Amino acid sequence: MSTITPDRNSLTGADAARHLPFYELLNQGLLMAAFSRLVKYGEKKMLWEFTDKLKEQRQNYLYMIQYALNGVEDDNREKMLTEIKASLADIYEQMRRKSDLQKPTLYAATAKAMKDVDFQQLEKFYFDKVDNGSTDSFENELTLEQLAEREGFYRDIFNYFWTCGKLNDRQFEFLNRVISGADALKCSTPAELDYILLGALMLGELAYHDERRVVALCNYITAERRDEFKMAAIAALTLCLTVNRKSVFGPQVQGYITGIFSSPEMKDALKSASLEFARTLDTKRVSDDMQSYFRESFSKIGDEVRKSIKDLEKVEDLAELDENPEWMEMLDRTGLSEKMRQLSEIQEEGGDVFLQPFKQLKGDSFFYEPANWFLPFSSNFSEVKKIDPEGKLAEMVQATPFLCDNDKYSFFFALRGVPEEQRKLMLSQLETGNMGAAEEKAASLDLRADQQRRFLRRHIQNLYRFFNLFRRAAELNNPFASEINLMASPLLMESLQGDSSAVETIDLIAEFFFHHKYFSQALEIFQQLETIVVPTVDIYQKIGYCLQRLGRLEEALTYYEQSELLDSRSEWTVKRIASLKQALGQEGEALVYYNRLLTSKPDDINLLNAAARCNLAIGNYEAAIQQWHKVNYLDTENNKAIRGLALAYLYQGNLEKARNFFDKISALLSLDESDYVNLGHLALIEGKGREAIEFYSKPVSDDTSFSRVMGIIATDADLLTRNGVDAERQQLLIEALTWHFQRLSDN
């Protein structure tokens, strides 16, 4: 017997806690279960150094509970509870990291290598050789050896802050000095170091949550930096907040996030980031569509054949989940459809159509180092300077708008082995493309907004490349492995509250996911939208549709019924309710809705077939027979009507007419599993036991098909009993079939 995972919704107390992720325990206030989980984890992994800390926090929690139960007023109780949760989350992340360091991963190997690095020496190098003047003119004066030395420092400090785990006071103070020690105009901190630290903080936070890393990312956004870097910092922060949205964030971080995105400009940046991350879905979708194109083409004929002999016993979804045409009319009226069209035109703006070609260009040893993927392209990079001392080639590559930084390095290094004449031709084409992009940019009506989106797009493209093309990417936590929805983060969603255009933005993002068939993401946002606006028919319909596509039929039905309360005239909604009630075994209620639809469409063959199936299920055999006769009259070649009539007459006990229609099925159609079982029933009822055995055995080819046939026979026990085949004969039938199948298997 197979083990079935319990339905979490049906569990309570300790049973439920056993099946909840750790952060869900904290979020639901199940701290005793969280303590128990950590203690057991520590014992299993032999992480004894956390034992005393856990005991201390549990004792604090028990004191707090005792005071509360005794009615003691405590204004600090909420603060204390938050601190205990934060402490447990911190212990959990440290335990997880310590355990993971024993695994053969790049992170673990890098952490071990950096363990012996003296952080004091890294600080000294920064203050002696980096923070002593770093303007562009100064950079140009550095020798190749000095540049290489500085790049080595960048790699070391990247690896250090990526893998050092929870930031201590000294590390955090160093970061604050670097972040606050720059001036937007003078740029006293090299851009390379900013991007390196930004990437390291982001990767470290994606691996193991640490509030100080999040605070450092927030500080980078509010520090004096150029817009391009600010957009990169926003992309890094929002990605971390989304991936780690279940983590515990203290009041300080919550306050930072609210403050950062309080201005209209920053709200716009958050909206742009949401849309740009959503656009990354198209890369995977387009790639998957291309790969599946031929498979679908070859299987199309087979699908059509299978569709034509669809098992009548299976519930029919007569609408086949077609989208409501009224939705598109609504989108056209509001202008959302035009915006979505613009969002979907990813190829016109570069998008990630270059992912596969550039995959071949990531084999250069430059890309073996994770840090190099986060370096901004620069003519002052030592390897670039060796190849292009005058910087002309680098300048051309730098000006290419559709390439992110690591693609620029790919393209530049690929030109090393290209003959001079071909290189000149490529450069001329590149220059023409750059000029066209510049003209397009100049013609833009909203330079700032467009520039903001371009900066975000390039950095997100950079991240997408790293997490998908880095040679050891499989060892990392890839946020792009599942669809990224910034609106899933409570902190980010909260930042949009109170903004007059927030609803339109949230709606636009939801529609983007919905019409690209990312139903899980669309559902999440539509349900959030449901809480901040007065729900409409459209919202209820789309939530129901998403749930139905995700297989959550009972929930979908609830939303369709809410939609019907607002608009009972929508045939689309009524059709959904009818088909779902039928699928859920509520055929009597489904029939009420089908009859409503048949009032206005009495000759609709699909509706007649569905209503007949419901009548058959609830024992209205004569009504089912009449409806299938009508279908057969309207469409003499309707296979469902012939099969339906055969089955209905069999259920009614009219064996002669049942035999006539089964003969028609045998003459006109290829018999399927259900047909053979029904013919077996008919033969058994007629007293033709040997013939029944032959029919039942026809579709059996292995254990799976045998179990399926036996299941159908068991389900139809009442049919057989009503037609004179008692329980004893049914048991003997099962024994005979078992013996017959064993004999066939032996041969």
C-alpha cells in the first residue's frame, strides 16, 4: 500500500506542525514546534554549539507565555516575541549553513578557502590602494600589474562577503564605510567594487538569510550613486526579498523598505522591476515553445484520434477551459491590452533572445570566477587592456545597448581570434546598431522612465545569464528556476499600498502572468488584488479560472459562484459552474445549470451531451435517453450519443436496445476499454459468462490495465446487481478474471 502524504488542511496541532516548513512555523506562531525542529536538526547534524542558545531562547519564550497566561501586562511582549522569532530564524540559517559546508559545493569550497583570509588585510588593501583616489583618470594611470592586483582584491572580497555567513560588527561597519564613502559625482569608490559587493551581498542573502545583508542592500539604494547602479541595487534587493519572503524580517528592515519605496520615483522603480522580472518568463516560455513544437506536431494526429474515442465515463468539460471573450473586451476598453502587447514584444528590445548564442561564449576562463560575472564592462580591465590598449574596440562594445555587462565581456573576448578584416566589418555593424539605438533613445517621450527600465533590464539580464549559464550554476540557489513574482513579497506589496496607480500596476502584472499562462503567479496577484479593491466579476472569474487550471476545482467553483452572484447572466460563468459541479460528482446540481443553459441553446450538442451524462449519473435514464436521441438526430455521427444510448439502455435494463447500440459501436468505431467492459456487463447479464470473460479480458495487457478494469467492474456493482447478477456471481467473476489473466501472463 502506498504512503499518502496527509492533507495539511486536515491536520491540527502537532500533526500539522510536522508537515510545515520551518518559516511557516514562525509565521503561524508555532514556536514550540520550531524549537523542537531545531533541536532535532542539531542532534541529527551534531551541531552542539547551538544547544545553549536554543535553551536560552526557549526559556525566554516560556517565561513570556507564563506571564501572559497569568494576566501580567507587558508592553514589550510583541517586541520580545519578534526578537525570539528573529533569533530562531538566525539560528536556523546558521545551522543550515554549517551543515551545508560539509557538502562538495562551490559555496562550501569557497568558504573554506576564504576562512584563512585575514579580513584585516582586505580592509588595509581597500583603504591603502582603493580608497585613496579612484576617478576615471586615476584608473587610466594604473599599470596592468596594478590593475590585475586590484582585480584580485575584487575577487577576494567578493568571495569573502559571499560566503562569510552572518555579518559580524566589523564586516558590517566596513560595508557601511564603503557604501557611505562615495560621492555620486566624484565616484571615490570604484564602480567595480560597488557591483562586486552588491553581487556578493545578494548571493549570500539568497543562500542564507541575514538581516544585515538586507540592510546593506537597502543602504546601497539610498547612497549617492548613479541611477544605473541604483537600478541594479533595486533589482538585487527586490529579488532577495521575493526569494526569502517567508523569512523573518525585523522592524528595522520593514522600516527601511517602507522608507525606500515611499517616494513616487521609487514606487515607479519598483513597478518597473516587477514588470522586468516578469518579462524573464518569456525567455523560458519561448525556448520551451520551440523545443515542444515538433513534439506537439507529431502527436497532434494521435491526440485527435484519442479525442474522438474519449471515454464516456470521464467527466466532460464542455468549455474545455476556453477563456472568456469578455475579458479581452475589458482589456481593450481599459488600455491594458495595448500595454501587455508592448510588454510581450521582448525581441524588439533585446530581451533574452541572445541567451543560447551567448551560452557558447561563456567558456572563456574569465567566466570561471563567479565575481567576474558581476563586473561592469570596462576598458580598464587588465585583460581588456592587453587586447585593446587604445580602447577603441572596448568603447564600441561598451556602447552596445542590448548587451548586458557579462555579454559584453563575452563578445569582446570572442573577437580576440577574429581576423582584422572581419573584425572591422563586425565593428561597423555594431556602430550602426549603436547609432540606431541612440536615435531611438532620443526619440523617447519619457527619457527617465525608459532609461530606468533599460538599466533594470540589463542588470536582470546579467543575473539571468549568471544563474543559467555559469558552469557551476546547478550548485547555486537559482531564483529564475521558478517564476519570479515581486508582488509575492509582503514587504514589497505593502510598499505599493496607498499609491493611486498601484492597483493599475498590480492589475497589469497579474494580466501579464495570466495571458502568458503562468496561472500560479497570476492567481497570487489576483488574490492580493481582491483584498485591496472591491472585487469584480472579472477578478472572481480569473481567480476561478487560475484555480481550475491548477487543478484546485473546489476552490475554483467557489470563486465562479461568487462571480455568478455579481452577474448571473454570464453564460461563460454558468458553464464553468456546471462543468465543475459535474467533475466534483455533484451531477444533480450540475444538471440545474445545464438546464439553464439549454433554455437559451436547446440544440447545443455539447450541452445536451453533458446534461445527459448528469441524468444518467442520478438515475434519470429516460431523460438521458431522450437527450442522446436528440443529439443523434442533430448529428448522426456523434460518437458520444451512440455510446451514451448504449450505456443508458444498459442501465435502464433494456438489454435488447442496449445490444443494438453496442453492435453499432462495434461496427462504426474502434472499441476502447470502457466499451469492452460494458459489453462484458451486457454478456454477463444475458447469462453468457464465457463471452463476458472474453470481453473483460480484451483491454487487459498488464497489471495496470487489469487493475483498472477490475476497478470499473467494482464501481458498476450496483448496475450488475439491479440486472440480476448477485454479489456471489460478481465475486466468482472476479476470481475467474484473476485466473484468466494469470494464465495469459504465464503464456
